[in-house]
Amino acid sequence: MEVHVKQNQSVREQQDNRARMLISCPDGPGIVSAVSRFLFEHGANIVQSDQYTMDPDGGMFFMRIEFDLPELAVNLTGVKQDFEEIAGRFQMKWVINEVSRKKKLAIFVSKEDHCLVELLWHWQAGDLDADIAMVISNHNDMRTYVESFGIPFHHIPVTADTKQEAERRQLEVIGSDIDLIVLARYMQIISPTFIEHYRNRIINIHHSFLPAFVGGKPYAQAYNRGVKIIGATAHYVTEELDGGPIIEQDVQRVSHRDNVNELKRIGRTIERVVLARAVQWHTEDRILVHQNKTVVFN
Amino acid sequence: MEVHVKQNQSVREQQDNRARMLISCPDGPGIVSAVSRFLFEHGANIVQSDQYTMDPDGGMFFMRIEFDLPELAVNLTGVKQDFEEIAGRFQMKWVINEVSRKKKLAIFVSKEDHCLVELLWHWQAGDLDADIAMVISNHNDMRTYVESFGIPFHHIPVTADTKQEAERRQLEVIGSDIDLIVLARYMQIISPTFIEHYRNRIINIHHSFLPAFVGGKPYAQAYNRGVKIIGATAHYVTEELDGGPIIEQDVQRVSHRDNVNELKRIGRTIERVVLARAVQWHTEDRILVHQNKTVVFN
Amino acid sequence: MEVHVKQNQSVREQQDNRARMLISCPDGPGIVSAVSRFLFEHGANIVQSDQYTMDPDGGMFFMRIEFDLPELAVNLTGVKQDFEEIAGRFQMKWVINEVSRKKKLAIFVSKEDHCLVELLWHWQAGDLDADIAMVISNHNDMRTYVESFGIPFHHIPVTADTKQEAERRQLEVIGSDIDLIVLARYMQIISPTFIEHYRNRIINIHHSFLPAFVGGKPYAQAYNRGVKIIGATAHYVTEELDGGPIIEQDVQRVSHRDNVNELKRIGRTIERVVLARAVQWHTEDRILVHQNKTVVFN
Amino acid sequence: MEVHVKQNQSVREQQDNRARMLISCPDGPGIVSAVSRFLFEHGANIVQSDQYTMDPDGGMFFMRIEFDLPELAVNLTGVKQDFEEIAGRFQMKWVINEVSRKKKLAIFVSKEDHCLVELLWHWQAGDLDADIAMVISNHNDMRTYVESFGIPFHHIPVTADTKQEAERRQLEVIGSDIDLIVLARYMQIISPTFIEHYRNRIINIHHSFLPAFVGGKPYAQAYNRGVKIIGATAHYVTEELDGGPIIEQDVQRVSHRDNVNELKRIGRTIERVVLARAVQWHTEDRILVHQNKTVVFN
């Protein structure tokens, strides 16, 4: 299948000297001035910047800056060290990522393949600027498919009894090098311990209805009440099941003509679109999290 | 304001000989054949027909037919009498409405005016093919506005103590002539007794979120979790609060930049659009209800 | 890759005794009655029916009926013969297709793979109820990918000089067995002669803008005028370039932040969604064509 | 109608000390640093800022800043004077507007009222933070309606012969105090001379199709080709008819069931929504224009 694998040449030209900076801190006078002066004095050119203050009186300040810095690879370490002073002064949580250093993803999947296929398609097309380092599944069904892309596949079965051991093996396989875990219809609950390791770095996707239906068989319930819209929500995983910060949502219209199976089919289509957007935004450092809420600069 | 009142001339030309037929019955062989043969033999020409069977094996059958019948005003009574035989044979719930006989609406409103204003605009523009017979409110705020359209306004205050008496007065004012009650942000719960009088003839509108937020201040909750989409649901009122058959839903995208007030403003815009569609479809006999679900032929 | 190929088991259960009937004819009294009585008397049960009359006075009548007929394989020939009488009486163009006989598709592709990948994904997932009989391309790039699905791939190069010969070879390869040709970003103009062979059976996809941009580089033009929405149109191919009957359209929002490459990327995503819907509707006999317009019963 | 007029109390609390700054200039190092340092040193607190660089190599830089400045009314003049130095250094086009100084609007209308009604509704609801100073029409139909809101109405007839004189009278009536002219379905072409007076300060709305239809009766053409989506475009008026910078667009789905009149009705609904958004963004200083393109920070 090598003929149409394009993941090594992004549609966006490689920008070796570009970096992205994310900042969260309590709002106060002089932050933008201090940061932009700092970058200017270090020879950086700001290419794009977004800023948002949640509640101007004593709220939080969020900023995302893309900048070009000559000889980034050489100079970035110094820039980071120098920035510590400003960061300390304003009590900043911050990060600077090199654009050329692609994020490493581990995709978790169970038996449904639609979200995995979508991510791999975007990756192949060069639209997902990340490295898919591995796929982990509690089933063996996707092995051939995943390996046909040259991506390592790890089959780690999970039962009620082996759950703790399975997570231990997952962490072992993942190692220390993975930036983001994507639950692409992975039908197992993640333990608080595991979540703690990857706080705001595990993205999950699930169907969503308007209104929500409590209890089992939500598609059947939605059908029985004749909903006209079904949707999907991508969010960071927290200890509260499906209650973490929302990254992206989208919907599609349905009608009484759509039976339960067709609602599920439409739901799958929305899920893959919404998950792909959420993963892309994370890999492009577009998401900041504060409490249980995201700020998405897209 | 008379200059731009156009409610007497619909954008759709008056079709004096047109009628609409709605049928629900258990599915079985020969229904379409019997109905269409009946209409043909009575000289009617079918202009549009929609049919839907919920679950082909032993499910329900739903049909909507628009037909033209020469001298409808004279002939319809006979047609209805003759149809009883077929209706009995197939255990049909059915109705035939003349298109030229506009439905009479009573609009209930409290203090928020956006849904009322939207309905009056559509009515003025000739897009809502109905008579707005009266507006009833538990507050007096809208009186001048409503009366400027030449529409009767009834102020019937409601308190916890006077609720039963207020509903008695509402039913008195409404009389026996109203086809549809529209709760255009009417912030009072309707009693089961009242609902029983207007089963599947009371339409309510409320905001909806993805997912739903249980408890008070839903917009604040939605803001705090950073929802990306908010919506509205129009439904028939049943004894279960906001749990009746859904007629229409729609949504709009929002972002972290929208504060709680802006979420509310966007919510109002969706509410008025969704309510207007639901009311229009009801007045055009496009909705059939089965159990807790609608079939909307739009 | 066999593990997740599901094309042999549709999400919709195989319904061996189900058929679909499409009718177009001049409107007149008694059509529905005659057709439904005919089906009833032949033992068929109507599962779903849609009807539409374009302009009630002397317009065209369109109908789609799904019905179940016991022992369809045995009885359908007789039904078709008997129907000739009614068809003649009302000057009908009509067809009856067995649901269990999947349509055979030939997909034409050039170098862009996104539409092809989407169709194959839907096909694998069992959502596209058709047989993909072959892929034809004027380039050899997709061979490995297509053949990995077990689908025959034909490389037929096209140059200005060999165009006529290339079309002759295409028709030869296609043979007499193909129901639908899908131009999945096939970047060659189809000759009138070829179109005539597959009238209303060639579906094309192209990007669309609001407003349209005349001349070359439409994405650059769209970028330069700052469009906020880009879209795609799927249509049947006629002699007028990109001017045939529209089957489906959809759009996505964009902003000034999207550069020309990103507009193209978003355009690709819409194209694949829109084309997949159009192809699915054709395979499910949901589309009737009259003059330069479609009636889509979806 | 006074009871529900709320235009004096915005849903967003009055922020007397808030201002908005818009900047366009050739990109180069140090701009953000210089501007943010300037504001900091003048005691301003940046509440929100958006920045965008079109083509990082030698492109244009755009910025929008909302800031709070103590005793703005007293201090703003000095701030503006001091800013001249920076503006000159970076060749900036710039403006600083006080949020508390509402923009003054003149609405032009002909016979169709839907866009006017929508703007007045938003204004009444307090959602449109502007003063509607007058309505000018080439017909007298809306006088009573407009005056019922206490808004001056000027009837200035236009014929082929009197066009020049009519524009002279319009400019006279408008005076020197109007910030924005909204063509709310004003069916007259504006002359280049008039446009020059209000460069990027005249907003027009028109329907849009996918694809565009050249020539007369676009709705009939759209119907005849069976379009599935219709839309509307709001843009600044330039000398090229309907060719100016696009501010906002939106669409709605339609089907073969919608006849030409219904397409027009749906078109009206989209037009009013799109125009209202464009006007709101202009009044909130969210739009920068460069060449024939807008940058909208919304």
C-alpha cells in the first residue's frame, strides 16, 4: 500500500524553525506585553497569536502563540530557560513545542473500526501531523489491518479479573514516549491511576443525544422518542465517566425513517469526524484545559 | 402597522378544493390500495402522498395524503361518511382537514418575547398558514405589542395558590374553537387535566444541550463544561416534563468565547427557529404521533 | 485484511423478497390507486412509498415503492409482465429492482484517493449495499491499494491523442454488466458518446463555492474573496460540463485562518461525504431524474 | 410598544472603560511586543486579543484588541496621540473605538421587510449594540412600522432619471454622523461616488446558490436544477456588483418538494440571519478588510 502513503510530507510545509507556546495563568496587567517583548528580544517572529480571558475581573488568561525563531533547534533550550523568569512572575502554566517534533500517538481500539480507519486515513493523507506509534487493542481483530500500515499492534486482552494487570502491561508497552492516547471506540473504562499518568492527554469519543438518554441502549431510546438530531462528543478523559472537558461536538439530522441500525450508522460517521478534529487540534497544540473546560484556539 | 400585514394572502395560493388526510393504523396488506381506490372513485386527485411503516412485521402504518376534490366544501361530508367503512376495516385513526380552513392558535407566553415575536413575524409574512386567535399570558408585559397586531390578549396571572383557578379561566377563554396551543416560553407547568384536553395539540419549546445537564442553571453548567453546540427541542406536551414526542430540533455552534449571556442569546435564536418550524408543520398536518414518537412528513 | 471486511453482511438484514419500484409519468387521476391495487392483487405488501407531483396542474408524477412479495425470485417476472398494461395506460417510465440483487459499480479514479477510500470504507463496513466490480484509472498509483481489497484494477492511460481509444477500452472492460459508474475524482472529461451509454448512471463529484468562481484556481479565488463556506456537489454527468442534475450537496464553514491548502483539505472531506451519499441513494433506487432535476426520496 | 423595548440596556453590561483597537499593517518583528507594551505602560489591561498573519513571509498582519483603561473618557485622547509614533513606525492602519459609544446605523430598505424586521428585533432585544438612527426607503410602505419604534423614516423615491438627485438627498439626510449603512434588501444599485463615501461601511445581503446561477430568476433556475442547498452572503459593497469582501455566509437544506415560492421563503430566513450576524460583527469592531477579503475575529 506504500503508493499512497504520504505521512512524511505534510500538506503544510515543514517549518523547521516554528514553535508553539501555550500559556495559562491568572489574568493581570502586562502579560501580553511581557511575553511578546520577550519573544521579540530573543529574535522570534510571532506568526499567529490567540488570547482569551475568562471573566476579565480576576479570571484566567489563556494564550497560544506560533512563532518562528532562527535556528530553533539550537536556540530553543536557551529560550525556555530564560522564559522561566516571566513564567514565575505571572504564575504561568506553560509549554513550548517544536512544530517539527511530531507528537506520538497510541490508539486504543476494541472491535469497532470506524474511528481507527478515519485516523489512519487522515494520517496517510498527511492531514494528521503526528506519528501513530502503536495501536493497542483488547481484541486481535485489527492486527492485520494495522500492521499493513507498518504500525505496531499490541493485543492486550482485558477481563474483569485481569484489568489491573492489563493496564500495567499497557503502560509498559506505551513506555515514556507517548504524547497522546486516543480511545478510538475502546470499550473499557480507564482506571483513575492510568488517567493520572495522562491527565488531559487521553481523548475519548462517544455518541451524544439531545437530550441525553439515561440508562442502556441509548440509540433505541432515541429512536423511541423520535429524535431529529444525533451527535458525538470528543473529550478528555477524567475520573467522571464521559464527564471530562469537551473538545469538540457535531451533529447530523435524522428522521423517523431511520431505524435503530441506521441511527447507529449515522452515529459512527459523526464519531469519526469529531474524533479526528479533536485529535488534530491536540496535535497542533490548540487546546488548553482549565478546570473542566477547554479553550480551543482553532 | 397595517401596511405590511399580509396574513390574508398566503404565499401559497389559496387552494379551496384541497384537503389533507392523516392515517395511522396497524400495518397490513391492501391499505394503500383501498385508500387510493376510494379517493379515485370519489373523484379526488392525489397531489402528494407520504407513507411510512414502522417495522414491516406487525408494525404501524402512517400515511399523509394531499388531494384535490372538485367542490370540496359540498362533497367533503359525504366523503368522510363513506370513508368510515374503510377506516373501520383497517382500525384506522384518521382525520381529513380542508386546507382552506386555517387552524386556530392560542399562544401562551410569559415574559420572554422572542418566540412570540418570531411566530407573529411568520404570520405577518404569510408564511404561517394559521389564525392566531389569542395570546394568553401570566404577565401583562406583552399586551400593547400583541394588541398592535389586532390580536386579543388575555392576562391570566398564575400563583401557586391560584394555579387550578387560572387553568379553569384559560380553558374558558380558549373555548371550544382552538386547534393548537403554543407554549412560546410559557414558564408554568401544565396540569395533566389540561393536557388531556389538548392531547398532542400543545407544543412546547425548550433549550437542549449535548449532553443534557441535570439540575438548575443549565446554561451555566454548559458553559462550565465548555460545550461546543447548543440546541432547542420542540415537542408535544405530555405528563412527563419535557419528555413528550419530539417534533423538531436544531443546534448552533458555540465556543469558549461565548459567555453565559451569549449562550442564552444564541439559545433564544435557535428556540424561535425550531418552534416556528414545529408550529408550521402542525398547521400543515405534517405530524402523526404514535406512542411517544412523531412521524413528520416534511 | 479479511478480518474486518463485512461487505457480505449488510447492516440491513438481507430481504430476499423485497423489491423497489420507481415510476415517472404525467400526472393524472387514478395512478396511485391503479398501482397499489395492482400490487395488492398480486400479493405484495407495500413497506414504504413516496410520491411527489411536480406542479399539480399537468405536471409530472414520481413514485417510489418498496414492497415485499412472497417468493419474489419466482414471481417477479410475472408481476413485471402484468404491470405492462398499467404502465402503458399511464405512459409510465418504470423499473422494478430486487433488493437482493446488488448493483455493480465501476469506480473511475485519477490520482486523488480520498473519494475512493471513502467508498471502499463504506463498502467494507457494509453500509454501501453494492458490488464494487472494478476500479479504472488513467494512472497506476492505486493498483496495490485497490487490489488489496480483492477488487480488479484496470490501468487505462489517457492522453489527448488516445482519448477515443481509451474510452473504447474502458467500455470493453466495463462490459455489459455495470449498473453505475462513479467518477471518484476522475480528472478526464467524458465524451457524449460514452455518456449516452450510461445516461443518468454516471455520478460525478466536484467542489462548489458560494458564489461560484469562474475560471481557474477556484480555491485561490475563494481564498482571495474570503469565503466563509465551501461545499461539494454530486450530480449525474451530462453533456454540459458540471451542469447535470444535482443529487446531493453539502458544505462546511471555513474562516480567514484557512489557507488555500486547508481549504482544499476541507473540500476533500466534503467531497467524500457527499459522493458517498449520492452513490448510496442511487444503489438504493432513491433517485428519479426528470429533465435536468432529481427527485430524491431519502 | 414601549413595554418590551430594551435597547438601552445591553445584555452585555455597559463597560464604560472598555475600548477596541483594530490594526492592519505589513508583518514584521516586534509589532505585538510594541503594541502590548504601549498599552501596558498606559495602564490598559488587555481583555481579549486576536491576531492573524496572512502568509508569514512578507504578508499582512491583523490585530484586534479589547482593553480596559481607567477613566477611558478622559485618557483616550492622549493614548491615541501617543500611539501615532508606533503606528507610523509600522505603517499601521488603525482605529480605537470606545465600546460605550454605540455605532449609528442607517438602514436602507425597499419593499421586502424581512431583513429590517430582524434587525429591529435584535435591536429591541438588546442583542444589537448600536443605534438605529434612521431608515431610508425608496418606497413609503414601511413608514408606520418603522415610526412605531420611534425611529425616523425618510421616503426618498428613486427613478432612473432621479437616481443622482436621490443619492444626493440620501447623503444629505445621513449627514456626517452615520457609521454604517445597511442595505436590508434595498433594490437599487449604489453609485461609485456614494460607495467611496462609505468604503467598507456599507453592508449588503443577497441570496447565494451552490453553484451560482448566471442571469435572471435565480430561484427558478435553482429549482429547475434541483439544488439541495440555498444560502445567503453578506458583504461590503464595492464597485463590482455583489463582488465585495464577504463577511458572512450561511445555508439551509432544501429538497425537490420545495417549490420556487418555498425556496424564496427559505432564502428570506437565511438572509435575515446572515445579515444580522454581519451587522453585529461590524458594530463590535470584529471585521478588518484587506484588498477584497475580510478577516473576522468572531
